[in-house]
Amino acid sequence: MTIKRISLLLILLVLTVSCKTKKKKTEPAKKKEDFPAILWKKSLSNKVFAFGESKRRVFNVILNEKNNPVGISALNKVTGRQRWSKEIEMGLFDKEDRFSFGGGIKSVAIAVWTSDNKILAVDKYRGVELWDKKVPGFGLSVLGVNFVTAWNNNIRIIDPESGKFTDYDIGRKITHPVHVTHKGYLAVITGDTLNLVDLQQDKVKVRWSWKMDMEEGFDIARVHSSDEGVVVLQRTVKNQEQLYIKGRCPKTFAAKWKHFQTGSEAKHWTFDMFSKGQKGRMIIKNEESREKKWLLFDYAKGKPLAKPLFKKENPSRHCFLTEKISYCTSSKGVTAYDTKTWKKKWFQETIFPVNREEHAVINGEIVLAAINRIKIFAPDGSSSLAYDLKHPRLKQPRVNTILGQKDGILYFTVVDLSDNKSIGEIWALDRKTKKLKWRRRIGKANSTLSSVLYVPEFDRIYYVDKTFLNYVDLANGRRRRLRHLVRTKDNKSIKIGKQAEHGYLLFSDTIKLFELKSGTMGIKLFLEKKASKKEKEEKYDFIGIGSNHIILKQKSSPGHLFAFDLEKGKKTWEIPFKSVMKPELLETKGGYLFHSYGAGSFVNKETGKEIKSIKNNTRTFKAGHMIVTVQKKTSNPPQASRLFFFKYEAAESNPKAVWKKEFKPEKDTLEGWPSYNPAWIKVSPDYVFYPVKGGRCLKIVSVFDGQETLNLCHGVWPWAPLLYKGVYYQATGPFQSKIPVEEQGLIQFKLNGKFSRILKLSKYGEKYMHQQLYKIQNGTIYLQGNKEVYEAVKVAK
């Protein structure tokens, strides 16, 4: 009984304990996070800014006292402790923008563009160099799993781990760092052209090319992109070389067309004019890109005839152009090119020295003449004539100048300088029989250079010596003489020339005129005249001869030109004309054009009254019926900017911008702010951000149509805001006295215009603002404070 009672009591006790309510364990309440929160703050020996992150580290660019990037370092993201540092003098595309360096992180490599145009990669964990050699490159971006840079004409793709690279030739020197767009296309700038490039199956495909408007000093500044297209920022630059090519009416000298080029003309003497005189090739050199643009030009219409060619090398020293084939001579031989494309057609080796005056192009063939041989090449490269100069009366005959060809007879001058002799002759060679038709002794060798005049329209060759004006009939070589009655000691200073129907003999101190057709002698003018005691001594330089006047420049008054009547020899008018070099005369239907380097003046023939002047003239020439002037300017325009937006699916050739915005200098800018806007732009998938009103306001427009989304006039906007979870964050930079203090510091805003400050001015030293430079990851912003204070600030979860 006792045992049963005890068992019953135990059961009741167990039931009683099991039926009691269990107490719940209470967890400690979580502390609410307050933002912003400073994770760490430390002092560094240099200024830095963050440019990349990994899971555990933040990577920084190190700046020197001049704010130039001179190294990279890695800090622990949790503690701020430095893991490694590497000295690297980095390249800057814009010397005034310390953020315009090239750098990227891919795989285990951090790659940067150095100041000596090389790409260097270091291990992001240890900071040691990854590649054995630096890779030549200009700028740096990340494309997929690789790095991308530019080198001369090539887009260069670099493997991050090995440094091995593959080149894709775009056909023209790349002048700006390559920009990788959101869709993986490449925005490649070649001089004045922006190309949207797609690398498809190891091939370069240019989707479209935009020829930028560079007038008024504008140049490319930056390229950005969104999901929809490309945004281009252009700014004016200081001291840009500009070239204006103008075609002018021969009668009024008014400009009929104008063509603009950025750069300066180089080696214009290399290319002769076309036989028709309306087309030619020019070389435009751009000092910034160091590239040479070979431009084929139609001077009648003022338009390029074909796409320009871009070459690193200089052209051959002397080239002769025809409509289809062009010939360039050198010490090794003659090379023929297709005039339009400049593709090499053929090369023929010769031993002729280069001398422009010896060679000529006649009826589309090039006539090479030097030493004791004449050789003619046809456009197809075949040789139609090879003639060795031989004559029993001349020991060492050599060709001096090709005069011309008429009715199958080739006329040229020959000299013999052997045995201390000096013999000059004119030869007529029958091309068909390859035999000498006649030869005529004309005096000493120096007579053949400047005192022989070929006049095919009158079937004559004129030459002058110290006693006679002689002319030779082309048909039979017979000579006739006319005494010119000008006393001179020798032939060295004698020159002969022609202008319209007049010929002139130019001696050291006298000018004598004659009629080309009849040979009748006209007036005589003294260039150096001995003056009496009452008169001043007058000395003149010969400038030229027109249909009505002889133009002289008085040596004692180099800033004036004098016109003497052709029939009477009396001075009719004088005009001021200042130039560094001796001016040249070009006569047109409407007047006389005097031109020299840096100056030009178009005047009335009868009175000398100026009709129009040319400033900054580099050269003037006649092309067909058009007068062409080339004017060089160095722009110093007011600073300004403009924005363009292009869609990826634009037309292939010179697409039109979907929208465009113009900016002009602001008058009342904030301290340290550039006078033009925008100082920067940022492009997101849907919006374009840029500052206005001298940094006082932030403008946000739609990337699709350029329409305004928000105009926020609170705070200061020295750089682009950072987006994190729908909220934009902005550090306002150096303290601005014109902006309320409560609007300066670390601020945040939304697209609905809601604005607030979340971090006040720093307490370190003088009032200043933090500078923030990188995208926000894990809710953290890295800020550079006064001097070398560096801190990580948590702004959101």
C-alpha cells in the first residue's frame, strides 16, 4: 500500500512539473544604426583618392604636391591599414585634370597607364609587377575580361594575367584614350572623327563615324555612354592651329567657298598641281596628334575629292600629280601611285638624283632627266624612251632642265663642265627615232638655268646673253638675234621670263621688255640708278610684270610697292605693303594680287587702290579659274562647351545628334571654378548630370531627349554625385563663402528634389569639404579630407 501511494505521488509530481508554463528566453534589443557612421579615419603621408575596390581592399591613387598621380596603394577596407604601395608615374590625358588617368582592375591585375605611354600591371594582393615587360599603350579601359588601350593606329587588347596583346588596325592614328561603352562598343577618336567600333570575331567594324565640327577652337574633351547611346563633350582649347582654305573669284576676289581644317599645312612644295590645275593634294599636320592628313582637294568646288589619307611618314620629297597616276622621285627611283587612293602601283629603280627642276610630267608620262640619261615612264610602268646623251664635241654632256615637248620632239638643255670648260646647249630629241634632231650652242653652262625661256605657242625658245636676245625656231633650231642694248659684265645675273604677251629681261640693275611674238624691244627701267647731288639714290627689287605695269619694291622703303607704266616707264602709283618675305604678283581679271607669307592685298590695276586685304596668309596660288588662298590662324577663343548625344543605331556616315546643348562662360563663378560649363558630365543609364551657373546648380536631363528632369540649386557641384539605392550622395569640396554653410559638407538628394546635409564641415584646420571620388559599395564612401586625412564613411546599409 505504501509502495502504491509513493508511486501515485511521484506521478502527480511529474504531471505538475510538466504542466507549468515555460518561460520564453528574451534576446537583447538590437542597436539601431545611425548614418553616416565613420568606420575608420587615418592620416597618410600623401593625398590619395579611391579608384577601385575588391572584397577586402580599397585601391587608391597617390598624389604628389602638384596633385599629379605618382603611385597606387591598397588599404584594408575594415581597418584602413595599408597593405602595399607602388610608385608609378601615371599618365594624364588632361594635364589639368588629375582624374583623367587610365586604370582598371581585372582578375588579379591592377593595370595603369604610365606617363611614358606604357601599360603596367601589378598583383592586386601583393603589389608586385605581373608582367615581364610594360606594354606600349595610350590610355586604359576594361573591355570584358581584358584591358584595352590604343597605340598609333591600333586598338590593343591586353590579357590581364600575361600581358600578351592583340592589335586591331583602324587605319588612322588614335588620338584619345579608347572609351568602352555600356554595350561593349568602343568609342575611338581619330583626330577630328569619332568612330563607334564593334570588334566582331576579331574584325574591326565601324558602325558609324562622326566628323566633329572643330571651328571656333572646339576640340573633343570626353566621351561617355549610356544604354542608349554616346554622349560627347566638346570644349574650346587654347592656341589651336586652324587652317582656312578659300576659293576666290578672280574678278572681285570675293570668297566663293571656304574649307576649314584643324592644324597647319606642311610640305606644300612636295606636290605639283594637276595638269588641269583644278585639283591638288595638301598635307595637313596636327601638332597635338602628330598625324599627317593627306587631303585630295577639288579647288573648283572647294571640296575633298576622296576620303583623306592618314600617314605617319612624310611624303617623298618631290611628287608630280596627274589625273589618275602620280609619280614621286627619290634617290632610289620613281614610284607611281594611284592619285585618289595613293596606293602604290609600281616602282622603277633609277640612279637619278632628286632634283625637282630636272624632271617633268608631259602628257601623263614622267620624264626623268639627270646626269647623262633621259628616261620616260608611262602610267603603266613601261619605259617608252631611254636615251643616253652622247656627242663627239662634248666630253661629259649632262641634262640640266627639261623644257617641254611638242609634236613628238622633246626639248631640254645640256651642259658640259669637263676640262674646266663651261658649255651650255639646247637639244631637240625626236622621240620616235630616238635621234637628235638639232642642237644649239647658247653660251656658258650657267646660261641654261635662268636665261632660257620655252614659248611653245610661238614655236620658239628664247635665251639671253650679255649682248643679245636670241630665239630659236622649234622646227629647225635656226637662231635669230636682237641686240638688247643693256651693258652687263657677265651672264650670271641675267634672267628671262614672261607675263601674258610680254617677255622681260632682268639684269642686276636693269629691266628690259620685249614682245614675245615680234621680239620688238620696249622700255628700259633702271633698278639701281646713280643719283645726282640733288637727288636721292634709288635702288629697287623686281617684283613682277602685269598687263599694264611693272611692279618694283624700293630697297630704301621696303614697306612700299611701286607701279611703272609698261609703255612709258613712268611711276603711276604706289601702295604700302609690309611683309617678312619678298611679295609675289598674281594678275587676275579684276586686279593685281600681291601676296607673301603673312599678308596679301588685292588692288585696282589703274589706281592701286586696295579692294580687299588678306591677313595671316601662308600662300596663294591659281587653280584653274579660281584664286586659292591658304590662311593660318591660331585661335584663342572664349572658353565654351557643348554636348551631343548619338544613338548606337545612327547612320554610318556623319550621324546627326539626337540632341545638343550649348554652354557659354559664366560671369559669377564660384572660387576655383572654371569660367565655362560644364566642368564635368556624368552619364547614367537614364540621365545626364552636369553643373551650371558656375557650380551653384546641378542640372539633370533625360539621356533620351535632353529634357530637364531636375535643376537643383543647393550645395556645390565640383564633381559628379554618387548613386546608392535610389539616393544620390555628393561631397561639396573646398569651402565656398558664397554658399550657405548648411548646404556644404556631405549631402544627399533624390530626383524629386528632396535635399539634406548628412555630414558637416570637417573640424580639421580651416573650413574645408571632403572630396569623394569613387562609386559607393556596401554603403561606404571614401573621403579625402584636409591635408592627408583619409576616412571611410558608412552612409547606408
